[in-house]
Amino acid sequence: MKTFCGRANPTTGAMEWLEEDENYDYHQEIARSRYADMLHDKDRNVKYYQGIHAAVSRVKERGEKAIVLDIGTGTGLLSMMAASAGADFCYAIEVFKPMANAAVKIVEKNGFHDKIKVINKHSTEVTVGPDGDMQCRANILVTELFDTELIGEGALPTYEHAHKYLVQEGCEAVPHRATVYVQLVESKRMWSWNKLFPVHVEAEDGEKIIVSPSEMENCPGVPSVCDIQLNQMPSSDFTILSDVVTMFSVDFSKPVRSASTYYKVQLEPVKSGKAQIVLSWWDIDMDPSGMINCTMAPYWVKSTSAFQWRDHWMQCVYFLPNEEPVLQGEKVYLTACRDEYSVWYKLQKARGEEENKADVHVESPVCRCQAHLLWNRPRFGELNDENRTRQYITSLMKVLKTDSVCLCISDGSLLPVLAHYLGAKQVFTLENSAVSCSVMEKFFKANHLEDKIKIIEARPELLTSSHLEDKKISVLVGEPFFTTSLLPWHNLYFWYARTAVTSHLTSNVTVLPQSASLHMMIVEFQDLWRIRSPCGTCEGFDVQTMDDMIKNSLNFRESKEAEPHPLWEYPCKSLSNPQEVLTFDFRKTVPQHCLSTEGSVNLLRKGKSHGAVLWMEYHLAADISISTGLMQISNEKGNCEWNPHCKQAVYFFSSVIESEAVSGLPSAVTRILSRI
């Protein structure tokens, strides 16, 4: 059976109706899942196996049957570990039907069908009793319900329910406990992901400073965690202000409470500075003694020899509501508040105990300024990039005249302010949403420009002469940046918008950027390849069925396309030179014919070709370009430095190509280039 799916094309802005399989959403979920990453996590798998084996042994030593409840079984791996360790019976719960079906096949293929029952339900719907899903309560609880924040996937309410209704009192739990650690740091780079810094503009009539509205300055931001590969953050980008301390622990072998609460610890700064960021990670003890430990600690806390790469569990960056100056040796209190699914932090100077206790508020922070709803964290970093801003200023100075009428097409851009300060006679900005209009209104008001720059809330094709006060646009500008863009070329929407407003442009209009180009390069990833690599066997268990299911889902239309990844977090080396594959001239309208390209790439370095990386470059002027991807190849080995504010497009090859510095572009790459 087929179904029609409507979706907006981010590049053209048009609504498209496509015929899809009725299980289309399932396939997208499977194709973009991190199951393969988890199965490749050797450290995780070994520690779980050891912990499960130890738990089964402890139950057997007490003369009891080992009955295991495995919540969120996925492939059934942990249940098979339990069965092979001697468990008498396992109940494996999996709510996602395609995954549950795969688990049934995997369990049977590995010969455990008589020891493991897969239950396709949410754990809160499972019944216990002679006629229930489980014959009796379990005495071993095994789960892997954790995300980078530990509790973001609903671990706490799931454990709370399981202890009440599904497991025996005093049961064994694997993992036995989780512990959350924190460290206070100062970091201009990370702070720039949540606050907008003043922008200095050298204009003909003196220096101008673009400031943020006070509402934005005092806004705590959005409550969602910022999870990153902290191991890729250079130590030069942050200053440690405190030792690592334990924030809180959860004992999973005892009843768990999911109700909102808070935890407070006293810190003594080891260095004076501005407390801006709380870095956090967790570890899990698979056994009560803590001898079997799996940790997410970053490189400066544990030795790199013990480092295990993983993408399903990373580290957390939390932004304090406001930066707080701290002095070395002067005690402060750090409070972690949490609800069922998220954690947030606040810092207070040490005062009377009762006064500090009274100041604790458990309510989650909410963005009040709307800017954090319009701009994500990489976008904040991009707007705070002084070098990038300088390039736009230099380019604008080349094209603006005292009689210039300027129109900006980008979402929530500072270009209209720059254009005004650099001498444009009149400036209009076209905003696509009520949120971007609201944010820009506040911005212009804070800088006393509400009467100088006109905001137009309209789609480009609906722009009228009255919007522009019957003026023709002589300078059309864009970064371009649009909030709907996921892949680098989605910002080519600027070209379609430019085409839509052609009738409002002068015959000799200047367009900035004047053109763009799409670039690609073949790379070998240090670790990212694992998220798309078949597993085959995992700790001796055959999980080929899972590989086949993912491969089948990857054959669906969207799953065949490139994926967005922030490659500054995922080291890779180039096996080819970067190559320009398509160009787009914004001085002209979008052509009626489809743009396509084919070609070959010479592989210059020996290595494993995991895929192709694609990115855009925008040419602001003849000698000024902005890259959204490769910044430089830093050494002879081909190590790459990437734009940290943008996600690059990664197209994984269906099979790894071993190269000995020979030529030949796989047909899969040719196909993706022909579809852009």
C-alpha cells in the first residue's frame, strides 16, 4: 500500500507531494537510528556482558531462578547475554514494532527462542500473572534506556514503574547505578553558542556597536541539553574553574522516583574567572561493587588509552542563566534541577544555608526572548564569528553607495543592520516567520533602528511594490541562512527567492553573494563510519538480521541521500583534493533546466574511502568567499579542519573502497551529485 506525503522542499520553498510506502516513517527511523553505533561500542557491550553475568551468578548463588526483565531490548542482545550467562528466562520488551520483529528473528537465529520472550509493548503496558505477558515478576532488571543526558529517554519513569509492577523487591539491576559528574568552566567559544556578543562596525562616521536587546541578554535560553563530542574540544577553548564533582547518583536496584527535584553541591573554584558553562557526563556501574564501570568522562579526566568512541552517548554542555564571576577559593553552590526528562543548573554564591535553600526553583528555564527559538546554538556561534562578520562588512563596503536601496533575504540576519551602518540609503529585510519578525523588531529597537530598517513579513513570491514603498532594489543581500535548511545546498533557497523578486530589482542590481559553488571531497573517517557499518556479530551473537533491516531501510528515497553532520566533532582525513562540482550564479535567475554533473575524483592518499563530504562556498566578492565546509587541510596526512558553525553533508558509500591513490568515482557519488 502507498501513501502520499506532503513536504516542503527546503531549497525551492515549494510544497511537494510524493508517493511513499505506508511504512515510510518506520524506515526513516531505522535508517537514521544509532543501533549500529551501539553494537559497535565494544566497551559498552563487554561491560554489560560482565555485569549481566555477575548478576545472574549472584541470583543463582542465593538458590533462586534467574528471571530477567530487559526493557528496551532492541536487537535482543542483552537478553541473549543473560540467557547465555545461565538465566532461566528473559522477558525482552521492545515498543518499536519493526525492532521487536527483528529481535524475534535474532533470538531464534541464535538458538534462544525457548529462553527469551519478546514483548512488543511499552513497559508500562506489560502485565504480570498467569494470563499476563510475564508469568511472574523478574528478579534481574536489565536496561539500556540512557541518552547523553542520562534521563532524556525517560529512564526515570520507566524504572519507577518497573519497580512498582514488574520486578521483585531487592532485585538485581544492570546497570546497578549511574553517577552524574559536573565541572565548572569558562569558555568564550561555548558561551557564544547561547549569547550574542556586541558586534563592532567601523563606519565612515565612526565606530558603531550592535547590541542585543536586554531581554536576550537576560534570557536563560532553551532547556534542551547541548550534547557534543567534548573530546574534540581543544583544551585551549576553555578554562577549568573547578574540580570534577559528583552531582547526583541513581541506584537502579531500588525504587526510583521520577518527580522533579534538585541536588546541590558546594564547589571551591580552583581558579578565578567567569563561570559560564557546566560540563557534565555520567558513568554506570554494572555491579554493586563498582568494579565494572563504563564512563563517558572526557579526555582530560581519563587517560586516552581507555577512550572508547561512541556517538549515542556523548557529553553535555549546560549554559548558566548568566555568567557569574568566581574567585579562587571562594565557595559557591551549584544546583542541578531536574524533571523526568531533563536537567538544568544554577550557580549561587555561598550564603546562609536557609537562604540558599529558599532560592532553589525547580521550574525549567524557558526562552523569553525568542532568539533561541529562531537561532540554534551553531547559528549563535556563527553570528558571533568576528572573522566571518568582517568578511561581510568588507564585501558590503565594496558594493554599497549612498543611494543604495537594499533588500536582505535571510532568516534573522544582522546584514540589514550592517547595510544601514555602512551607508545604504534605505534597507528592507524580508522575514519568513512571525518569530524572526519579532526577534528583528527587538533587535532594531535596541539599536534605535526601528525607523531606519523596514521589516517585511512575506514570502518572496508575495512581495509587492507597496511593501517596498514603490522603490526598486539596487542591492540584494543574503548570507544566505534559512532556519529550514538541513543540508548545505538547502540555503540555495536564496537563489529561488532572488528569482521570485526579480521584478522588484533594478536592471543593474548588485547581488551579494554574487554566486555559490558546491564542493566535495572523498574522506576516511576516524570513527563516524561506525554509525553506518554492518556489525555482523556482536560479542559472539549473530545480529545480521539487524544489518539487513538497516540496509533495507537505507534503500528508501530520503535515506539514500546525504546526511548532515558537524564534522568538527568527527575527525577525518582527505583522500582526494577538494573539488568544485557545481556553480550557481545568483546574478541570474534560476534556470529552467535541471543542474547536474558527473565526473571522477583522483584519490591521492592511501586509506579507506568511507564516503564523500559536500559543502557550499558563497562568493561575496571577487576575492572574498565564505566556506560552510572545509577550512583547510592541516597537514600532509590530510587531516581536515571544518567550519564549526555548519553541518556538512556526508554521503556514506554502500561499501568501503580501499584506495592505493588511484582514480575512479563510485557511481553512487555520481548519482547524488546529479540530484542536487
